[in-house]
Amino acid sequence: MLKLKVDAAIDSGKQMAGLGAIIRDSNGNCVAAAVKTSHFWRDVCHAEAEATDWGLQISDLIESKGVICVDNWRGVTEISLDFLHDRVKVRASCNGLLCCSSIPEMGVYYVCNPMTREWKLLPKSRERPVTRFYPDGEATLVGLACDLAKNKYNVVLAGYHRAFGHRPDGTFKCLVFDSESNRWRKFVSVQDYYQFSIMNRNQVVFVNGALHWLTDSCSFILALDLEGDVWRKISLPDKVGSESRSYLLECDGCLSVIEISDEWMETWVLKDYYRDEWHSVDKVSLRCIKGMVPSIFPISQTREYVFLATHKQVLVYHRNGRLWKEMYSVKYGSTLPLWFSAHAFRSTILSCN
């Protein structure tokens, strides 16, 4: 068993954060320690969350673990990714495929099917090394779009970038890998400086031929149309409040937002995709799980069920019966939240080659 301790220091003047992590074994001996700088997104909580995520990547280099997948049919399963023969982090999940990035080697990405243990190492793009994603050299947004009807998939790497020796100028670079051509394509646009928390980056949704991310401020959804390589904004429901937490999910082929407050969980579905017409389809009291509300995090849903993770548990809420049930509980002594390793997953035999 390993114990991870992280901290963050803020320089508000330079808008930079210093992240630190130390990992100890069960005897208290130091196994690894590291520091790095990063962009200061909004407040100390976000910096500490980023430090935790980074510390987990370091711990993965030391102790190999699989991933926890929440499947609408099979429930919760632990799946090993040892067939990749690399230390990886799951970046996105879509229709039975996973997109993973290598932890030891920046810029290396895999697409795999954990059910068939088939995998593909994506070719490196032709981007010059002097062009970097801002602020830490890695893409801010990573998305996987798996189209079962066309038997193809796309991987998207997007983020602000800067040329070597220059300040970022608001240019938003997007690289799209196409499985049919086995090539990357690139397009560049100018975007306002959007921020995305770790949770927002993980919850990327593919519906209507587009990938979707919820911005950190929860003010709107940023969507990428993969047919035309066009970005657009989608408004959130008017009644979604700033005092609550919002999460982006898919629900039976539609874009959905789950809003969690201290007392309620409300589910919204985008009924008219092009007119931004949202409908509230469910609202449930959280009184019976009141102690878990501050740490609860929705992972996946259907019309009948909602799967949610806490620090050490995965819960399912049965909408028809209005019942809560524990589906999974961490059996080891880890104090790290399940948010970082739980992903929505639908098993398929689709090939990634």
C-alpha cells in the first residue's frame, strides 16, 4: 500500500501554482517525491485537485492498477490494462473503447478495447516540437468519439498553444485522429480563454456527431462538430444555479446535465439539440444519503439508473423504484477518491485497428 500526500502553493501575481507530491510506503519510507509548476486556474481547491491528479500519475508509475468501469449491464468491474505494456491514464471512454495516454512518455496515446484486449498505438502527429500546448505541454481536452454505425473512431487533442519563446495568444489548436485514414488532421481557431477542471475534462460526451465538454464555470458546454471541424457553445438550462454542482453526461443518445445541490439531484436532458431546449426529467431528494452529498460524483446514467461515485463507493440510484444501492466499495486502505478511476463504459467487440 502506498500513501500519497500533495500540496499546492499559489503565486496570484504571476497566476502560477507550485505543486508538490510525496509518496510513502506502508512503513512510512519515502518512495518518491516531486515538484512542478502549473497555471493557476481559479482557486486553491482546483490547484490541490490538480496536485492530487498529478500525484496519482506518479503513484501509477510505482504501483500498477487497473481501472474501475461502470457498465449499464454488468455493473461495476475492475479491468486490467496490463496488455498495453505501459503505465497509462484513461483519458476518455466511448462505446466500448478507451483512449489512454502514457504516463512516462508525454504525447503517446493508445486506443484499446479492454473486453477483447485489442489495442492500437496512435501515430505521432507531424507537429513541430517548438509548438507546445499551454500551460504544461499537454492537451487540455482529450476526447474519443466512437461511431458504431460507421465502424470508426476519432481521437481529439485540443488546447491553447504557444510557439517557443512566445506568449500564448488565444489560439486554440485541435488535432483530430481519424481511424479510417490512420492520420491526424489539424485546425486552428481563436477562442476565449476557457478553463476546465479535472472533472470537466474527464466527462467528455459524444452525441450527435460531436464531442462536448462542460466549462469550469459551468456557464456553457463547448462542443466540437467532427464533420465540419467547428466549435460551438451550448447554453445550460436557465434554472441551473451557481450554488450547485453540475456534471455532463449522456443519457440514451442525448446530452444531459445532472445538477447536485445540498438537498436535491436534478437531471436535465437536451431534447432539441440545435435550439438548446432542455427538459427536466427527474428530481430526487438526497436526504437519505445526506452524509455523502459533498463528495458524490455522477459517472453514468440511463433512463432507469444513475451511477455515482463517492470517495470509496459506487452507488446506483433506481429511478423507477426511487431506491439507492451500493454497488461497489473499495476493499483496500486507499484514501484516494474513486473519481479519478471511474469511467462510464459500454462493452462492445468493436475493433480499434
